[in-house]
Amino acid sequence: MTVGAELRIDVQVVETSSLGDRSYLAHDGQVAVVVDPQRDIDRVLALAGRLGVRVTHVAETHLHNDYVSGGLALARITGARYLVAASDVVGFDRLPVADGDEIAVSGAIRLRVVATPGHTFHHLSYVLDGTGGPVGVFTGGSLLFGTTGRTDLLGQRHAHTLAAQQHASARRLADLLPDGTRIWPTHGFGSFCSATQSDARASTIGRERQVNPALRLESDAFVTEVLAGLDVYPAYYAHMGARNADGAAPVDLTPARPADPAELRERIIAGEWVVDLRSRRAFAHRHLAGTLSFGLDGPMSTWLGWLVPWGTPITLLGESERQVADAQRELARIGIDRPAAAASGDPDHWAAGEEQHLARLATATFADLAAARRGTVPPGLPLPLLPPSPPPSPSPPLPAPDVVLDVRLGNEWRAGRLDGAVHIPLPDLPARLDEIPAGTVWVHCGSGYRAAVAASLLQRAGRQVVHLDDDFPAAAEAGLTIVNDETEIR
């Protein structure tokens, strides 16, 4: 996007939608500054090459908790100056910057450093000044679109203090900058680093004055609202801050070692995580028994990184080498550097044609669940391991539900849930499988993706399971009773 043609400043967005983050490259046609780059810096280098610009500065708004930064590697490869908060203790050389510093990137571009603590204690924002004044501000995890960055990533003991600082930082930016100033946040596009989520794709200081709680509420009310709305965040975040403070090594995206069917079986028997990257519907139809469904068509890296015990060998299965490579890239962004092995193809190939090593997963909708609860679905019928090929019509009867398991997060559960459901949030499920009552488990989430993960975990543990692959609002439409903490809703 060109933010000031007369100033010759262009800001390019480098989207990492799988993590809900953005990086930025701002340039004047000759030189560029990159803000908050992800670890796979080849994307940034390719963009700079297409634009014909030289990266002279790399800036971090904070030591990130949700991904491994590519800033140090990018600065070393390009010879750029690496801007990191002077107050952050790091294990590498950098250009330490602090509130009030000004960095001349070129004759047309200057960066003005503004301390904006809240998301972290030493968080910085960078005002992008052109020859005519402020054009925009890179806000990292401070002022986001309609919200702010969450304040509990450094521990609950700091959450209240940081929330108050977050409010003050947002107010400071609003007081400092004109209403037309563009806002370029790093988080806020599905990232768990955001206090809440917004559908906005662009914003300005003036718009945020109207919609952002940090600019509409007084400090005490803002702090109360922010802290009350925070839910859990991915477990792998615990490893990211230290990794970024030490300085991450360059990423290795060369192909993983291929595994044959015998090795795949050995890894499954050993209890390792063998991950099927195909869509959840393809997984349900036919998969290698003992594998886990983390489709690349959803937030694979977030949920896999969250659930897998850190350091557990991970083997990737994809329909193609490209699918495996894409997953490998996503995992490297969160510090899972190398898969133990990989294979591409289809379940028949992975099982070496042996039917006993293949499985299927029953799927249903909330309308099916309502029918089962009314007794119009024959109860207790056995589910065959695999349907004949081609699949029969009609499909085999669904086993009646003994347990309905909700794997959504706490805030989702409290807002509205199926009457009589058992709640175990997906992040807790691997450690709490023994708590699920006996019988057939019908498992759901908000839209189907997390339920597929949960269903594969349950199936691997030997449970009979039905995957409710449906959007949660369809439950009420099907006539199922929805309750929440305060009232019952029909």
C-alpha cells in the first residue's frame, strides 16, 4: 500500500495468517525497514528483491511470545541495523533503542521510537515519519484494531500492572498522533496475543478513538474488562520469549527425511505423534490408524504446538511433498525446527496396502445429535472399521451418544453450551482422557476443526468416537438446548 505518494513511502504487508500475525516492509523505492519479521525470512528477501530495495534496518516492537523471530537472521544476512529495545536483555549485538530515539532510514523515511509498555514491559512502537510528518505507526502488540495485545503473557502476577500500562500506552499514541495516522499492528488477526479479536483489516488513530476500549474506557474499567476476557493461550508460548532473547538460529527448511510404512508403524506403536495434514473430511473417510488429524486447512501449527509435549518427535503425513513442506515451514515459525520424518501420498500407501492398519472416523451434525437424543437413530449399532469401497449408500448407522464432549475454550463454554455436555478444553484433553465417562463419545467444538483433533486423540486412545463436524450455532437450530452460566436459552 502506498501511504503517501508525494513522500514515496510504500508499506507492504507480509501476512502470516496461520498465526494471526503481520510483518511489514516499508520502503522509499531504494531502501527499506522491516518490522517484526517471522522466522522464514525468505519471504521478506523475495519481496525486497521484487521491489528492488535494500533492507537497511530491521525493527522489533518486542520480544515475541507467539513465534520465533527472524529479525536477527535477517539483519545478519542483509547487514541491516537491528533495532531492539535497550531495556531488553538479549544475547546478541543490536542497536539498542529507547523512547524518543529517531532513526533516519533514508531521506524520505524516519522512525520515531515510542515506549508503549503493556503487552510486555519494554514494548516499543515505531512512528513512521515522512517528509510531511507521521504517516503511520507500527504498534506490535500495543494498540490493535479494536483491541489491544493481551497483558498476561509474562505471568498472572504482572497482568494487572501491564493492563494499566497498556491503557496508558494506547492513550499516549492517540494523544501523540493525528487521527489520519495509519495503524500497523503485528497481532490481532486471530493471534492469541490479542486480548480480543476483531474483523477489521485496516484502521487509523481516528477510528480507534471511536471503537477501541483502551480509548473509550477509563483505566480501571479497561483493566477490569481486559482481565475478565482473557482465556488460556498456547503452551508453546513459554518457549518463545527465551528463544528470541537468546537469538534464534537461521531456519532449516530442507525436506524432512522420508519414512516408509514400516517406520510409520513403529513410530505410532512407540506413541510418537504422527500427524495427518489432510483435511479433516479426508481423515474421517480413511486414515492410517493411530495418526492424529491436524489439517493444514486450519490453524495446524497453533494447535499442534499447543498440544504436543515439547520435544516429542513429530512425523508429518501429507497428500504431497508441498503440503509437508508448508507444514514444516509453519512449525519452524513456532520453534519446532525439524520433523522427525515425513511421508507423502495416501493412507493406502502409508499402510502398505494392509487394511488392518487403516481406520475411519464417524462424522455427524448437530441435527444428527438431536435425532439421536430423540431416539430416532438406532442406538448402539457397531461402526465398521472401514466402509466398503465405494462407500455404501446410505451410510452405516451412527452409534448413539453416551457422552457429548465439548472441547472449546473456557470463555466459549461459559457463553453458551449444550445442556448435559462434558467440558474438557482441547489443550487439557491429552492429560485428561481418563476423565471422560465410558461409552461412545460425540465430540464438538465451534466449527469442527478442534473436534477433529480431539476425535483423533480419542480414537488413538481406543475410544469409540463420533466427530460432530458442524458449526456450533447449528445446535440451537437443531432444537438442542443451549445453556450458559446465567440463563437457559432456547
